[in-house]
Amino acid sequence: MAARISDLFHRRPVMRTFVGQCTVHGDVDMSEIEQLDGSMLARGCKRCAWDALHTTSRNSEEFALASAQRHAERAATALIGAGIAPRFADATFDSYGTPTAGQAKALAECRDYAERFPEHYRAGRSLLLTGNVGCGKTHLATAIVRTVVEDGAQALMVTAGDIVSIARASMVPGSGYTDRDVIVHLGGLDLLVIDEVGCQKGSEYELGLLHSIIDRRYQAVLPTLLISNLELHSTAKTPGVDAFIGKRALDRLRQNGGKAVGFTWSSMRATA
């Protein structure tokens, strides 16, 4: 069951196998594997790679090249599995522009969260990125995920809409899982990033589902990163984040030093 749920949320990179010519071993099975930006990385002869890793000196150029390729493959697999989309393949802290004081502050807050993630993880300290569209919230969240995944954490970026869709699909006969399985899986990750909160219909089922996931992570003292174009609290005229996850869930995200970073400047997309 756990593997089934994992496959629904954590995509595996595409891999293609073909017959190739190796100057040492002749005709061999070769392959190429998808990279974060959607390109394909040729893996070369598997026998040559094995020999380089296991029979050559660790100081040799062959060992260094084979090790670098293995590391690149594992890193790409982990980042793709964490839900980073090709559009954000180059989204890092260094590639985030800071022409305004607000952007510089948001960058500093997010970089600090990533660099001190072990501390935030132990405290179950969450982070909320809210405000205008096109201000780089997903960019910075991606940079956070990239940092923590490269340090060995199990993280996932997923939209609120996808969570709801996968949970609702469990009601189809023969699905092989329940919406509780969805809650349990998402409730146990080292870091869960829920994007596009507020783009759902706001039904009672959706609210209950997201509240249950956040509450399960709260009870387990696990951090959650939430992204929304809405303000945190609803007004008489405009719904806020609390209308889509529940006031209790929002309150729990703010506990134990959980921070909210506001993105209040104009969209960066028009000038990109």
C-alpha cells in the first residue's frame, strides 16, 4: 500500500534503454535517464561504470568521473521525486532576483529556513509564503526543497489541488488505496510543501482533508511549508488561507515560531 501511494506522489525519472557500442565491451545495453530540466543524460556502458567504481584506484580519473555521474543521477532522481517541475529546474537562491527590499527579505528568510532546516525539523517549525501572484514564492520554495533534499531529507512539493484529486480518486472502486492512506503518507514526510492553497473549490471535504494532513504533521512535530496567493486570514469580503485549511490548522502552522513571509510587490513575470 505504501509503495502505491508513494508512486502516486513521487514521480520516477523517465529511463530509455538501447543497444550501443562500447569501445571496450562491444555491443552492450546502454541507457539514458531524465534530468530535472527534462533533458536526458546518457549513462554509457554499465560494465565500464562498474569497473571504474569497483576496480580502479579512488584517486583515478575514471573513478572520479563514474562517481560524479552516479551522484548526478541520484540527485536528479531525488529532486524529480520531490516534485520539482522542469520549469523550476534552475530555481535556486542565487537565481532569485532582489531588486526591492521586500524581495531581499523574502530571500533571506527562505535561505535561512533551508540552511537551518535540521533545527526547524527538530522543532517542527513551519513556513508560510503568501501574497501576490508572480512574486517568486514557488521559486524560493523550490530552492528550499532542493537544499534539504540534497542534504538527505525526504521532501515533496505538491499542489493542494493534486492532493485533493488523488484523495478523491481513492473512492473509485479498485483504486487500491484510501484517502486515509494519502493522509498517512503526506503526514510522514520530513518536509511537505503544499502549493496553490486557495485554488480549490473550498468544499467541506477539501478543508477536512488538508486540515487532517496538517494536523497529522503537527502531532508528529513535522514542518510544513504552505504557499498561497491569499492573505492568511479571511475578511468579510475576501476568503483567506484559513478558509481552505481551517483556522485550527493555520494556528498550528504558526506555533513554535512558524513564520509567515509576505510577498507584496508586483508580479515579476511581466518583466522576466
